[in-house]
Amino acid sequence: MEDKTYLSIAYLGMILGLAIWTWTTISRSRKLELRIIAMEESLNIKQAEADSIAAANDKPAE
């Protein structure tokens, strides 16, 4: 095979690898988000309370 063929196959392999990695990362992120929501619901944490906790952590220390 010529060099361009090897290069084309390598690029296609790289794109396929990145696609699989992206799909895996997004899938894990969605599962984690669902687990966090389920945990908040089981602890009876309201959405407003969860946001206020996050907002309190974002404030700079004085």
C-alpha cells in the first residue's frame, strides 16, 4: 500500500477512536447525572436547596 493509504487508515482509526471515547464520556456523564438526581430525590433535597448549596460554594472566601 502507498503512504497515503496508511495515512488515510490511520486518520479513520483516530476519528473512530475519538468517536468511541466521546460516546463513552457522554454516556457516563448522563448516568452520573441520573444517579445524582436519584440521590437528591432519596434524600428529599429540593432543587432550590441543591442550587443554594452550589451557589454558596461558588462565593469567594472573604
